[in-house]
Amino acid sequence: MSEILHLPERLDFDAARTLHGQLLALRGHPVSIDGSAVRTGGALAAQVLLAAARDWRAAGQPFAFAPSVALQDDLERLGVLSEIAQEEATA
């Protein structure tokens, strides 16, 4: 069963630090990121999410991501949405 992380409304520096710590604690376990409440996403949080998506997928662990429209827009502008939100490949 996946652990669900609920992202805050504002993904600023402090939220990115908190998210990083939460993700470190969940390393090695399936994770689902619920970004439905996010209204503003920052570049540092985008880096944390991108690194997590890469790490989880490289380890063969499920990584699900459900962003809000605002977060999708912010991540698209930063050029990282497609990699963070990519679907799991089927074996």
C-alpha cells in the first residue's frame, strides 16, 4: 500500500524542505503525492519532486503523482511536469 503525502497550498522553500524530509523517511516504499491543494509551486519543490520521481522509479518503487491544475502549470513552465507525472511502465 502506498503512503500518501498531501502537499500544502504553497510549495515554497520551507514546504520543499519538509517534503524532502518526508520523502527521505519513505524511501524504499511506494508513495503517492497528492498535490490537489497546491496553488503555488516553487522551483525548489519541483527539484525535490523530480529527484524523488527519478529515485523511486530507478528503485522500481511505485511513484504516483496527482497535481492540481495550478501545480501542473507551474511544473510545465519549469519543464519538469512530463517526467514527474509520467505513468509507470508496465513490465
